Amino acid sequence: MRRFFDFLRFDDLPFMSRRNYVAELRHTLCWGIVTGAVDGSIAGIVASKTFHASETITTIVWALPAIMCILNVLWSVLVRGRRRLGLYVGLVVGALLSVASIGLTPANWAHSAWVFAAQVALIHLFLSGLITVRTTIWHANYPHTHRARITGRLTAVRMLLALLTGAILSSVFDWNPAAYRILYPLVGALGVLAVRPLRRMRVRGEALQNRRFAEYVATANGGRPHALAAIWTGLRESAAILYLDAPYREYMVGMFVLGLANFIVEPLLLNILTKRFAFSYLHSAIYMTAVPTVVMLLGIRQWAPLFDRVGVLHFRVYNSVVWLIAHLGVLAAMLVAAAHVPFAFPAAMVVLLGARVVNGLGNAGGTIAWNLGHMHFAREHQTELYMGIHVALTGVRALITPFLALLCARFIGDGAFAVAVALAFISYLLFRRMKIADPGSRERRAALPAQQPTSTDNSINERYLAPRPAAPPAESGPRSAGGVTKT
């Protein structure tokens, strides 16, 4: 049990990282309440039961946190050359005001479900920006040897508070569904306490990086350092990364296929629990969030050392196998529930419970790799762009997959879960092929020198859209293969 509370210790972290870790931990202790109140599964349950949303609207609400990630391509461009903590605080304040506004939504109005969906979209518009800003702060402040351990601890704290928040909200809503009018403004008010600890944080090397980036943009655009020029520069770089960085593009394909499988299972299961099985708020939350989150909290500390040791490609092979087993379990549970034999439904719920346990194990590893995997490929000065591409593609699959899942369910019923199983297996094969083609890549990339933008670059086309020889070493820091570098 003592090891479960490892997030309270910092004596095993590098000395230069401790101040920022403590400040970020204090921030997370309050911020986890906010994110838990608007988690996709919790929001989907509230939409379905409080605002009487249809299956389509419920699916949209569940998918909105990921759909809004499409905007991360823009966020990743906007964050470059700016003070990250100032931008972070601005996004936090916007999210808190949006959360509090839910209390003003009428429950019995004809369009209440759509209004609630719009509010959830606005909240996750701000939260999607926080994803990119937060990972760039982690990249600057924490060394790669301890990064997974640190982010794993912070994620565990946030998810523990999200779990408790979801359980409390579900219990109160079972007692009085109209309590959302008070609880959501209260959550927004509590979230204000998460802002103060950020004042103690610093982003290492930010001033130098921002100065170099300003010189680079000015030189690349004829001496005109304009905000629109910086945005255009970033968008062109992002397109060039996907076009030229074959290893990263292949990794994104594997991630996309694995995400398709996950985004088929979750919204279908949410609709089945809240509508077909007519579970209460709390019972629905237990299967959708509580069980996976508890297991994830216990599993993160087991996955993090593995990630630090083997790197993202090997890690994703193991992780995709776990997801495959979880989706097989859900499919088996639905088949058992449909069987016309005694005790079929209780047996199906036991199988489903086991599947959600495995889902939590997959999510424990997936949370770490999702936040840090892009750093395996990104150059030092392109971390934001790589993360923005990765998160934006998450939004793209969230935009199309849940509705594809509803379409599959309409034609083949619970056979839609078999489609998810097939996709998970394909993702395993893709990651396995990448691992075989790239043995020991983490160790090689850690030894490569970093490259920063400099004022000697004459054009974006020369720097990002055309092959070029290897760059000379910069001042410090590891570099991962990006651009046209191949593994």
C-alpha cells in the first residue's frame, strides 16, 4: 500500500526536477476533480440519463473529448515561441468557466441535450490545448530517464481524483438528478485552487528556445516576425513531418488503428449499459470508469519502468496485446448475455467485469505512451508539432469511429465488437513489425545530438520540405529521429 502512494515522494527524482514536480502535484490535486467531472464516460452518462439524449447524442458527448483533439494541430503551432505557463493558466480559466456554465442548462428543454453537448465541447476545446502545453512542459522540465515515472505519478493522481469525483457525482445524481445545477458550478469554483501552485513552476530553457524561434521565423519569412507567419510556418512543418518522417508516420498508422478499436467499444458499451440494460448512474459509472480507473492506478507504476527501459515501440507491442484481450472479453460478455440459458446475464456481467479490468491495464500503459510516445521521434524544437499531430489524429478517429460503430451495430448488432477485435489485432501486427525493424532504437536516438532552429536557415522549404544532411550538434539535450531521418 505504501508503494501506491509513491506520488508523495520526490527524493528519487533528479534535484533539478523536484521543485516543478511538487508544484505540478499540488496543481493536479485540484485539477483532477475538474477533469473527472467532465470525463467522456461520465458526461455521456449524464447526457443519456439527465438530459435524455438519444444514442447519437450520447455517442457524440462521449466522443467530444477526443474529437476536440483535432484542434491540437493548431494548439501545437500557437504554443511555439510563447510562455507556456501563461497560456496554460489562460486555458485552465476558460475550462473552469465552461464547467460552471453547465449548472445553467435546463434539464427538460427540448434541446437540452444539444446545449449540454455544446458545453462539453467548449470545455474540451480548452482541455485539448492543455494536453499539448503540458507535454511540452514535461519535455522541458523532466529528463527522459525519469519522464515516464514522473508523468505516470501525476497521471495516477489526476485519475484517482477523477475516479472519486465520478463516483460522488454518480451517487448524488442517483439521489437527485437535478443536483447538477449546484455540483458543476461547485466543481468550477474548486478548480480555481488549481491555479495558484502554477506560480511556483518554471519551464527550463524556455527563454532561449523562444528567442531562437523568433529569430528563425523572422529569417524564414523575410524579416517579418508576425504571428500569422509563425502559424503558417508551424502548419507547413507539421505537413512536412507526416510526409517525410516515415517511422513516425508508420507509428501514427498503428496508433490510429488501435484507437479505432477502442473508439468502437467504448460508446457502444456506454449505450448498452445505460439504455439496453438500464443501469443506474452509479452502476454505469462502475463499469465505464471506476473499474478501469482503479486498475489503471495500480498498473501505471508497473508500466512506467518498462517504458523507460524499452522505449515506445517495444512498449506498444505489449500494450496492444492487452487491449486485444480486453476487447475479446467485451465481445464474449455480449455473446453470453444474448444466450438463452439460465444465469446468462449474471455470467455475462462477470465476464464484462473481467474485460474492464484488462481494459484498465491497457489504459495504464496507454496513458503513459500516449503522452510520451511522440518524444521518441521528435526533434528537440519540434516536440509541440509531433504531439499536435498525434493528438489531432486522435480527434480525427474520434470524429468518425463512434458513428461507424453505431452503423455497424445497426447492421450486425453486437458483432460490431468483433470489428474492434480485428482492428486491435491488426495494430498488434503493425507495432510488432515496427519493433522488429527498429531494434535498440531508443538507445541510438538518446545518443544523437539535439538540433535547434537558428537564424541561419534561409527558408522553410530548405529546412523542412527537402532532404538534407545530418545537422551539427547543438548545445545540449538528446534528439529523437524526426524530419527525414530514418531508423
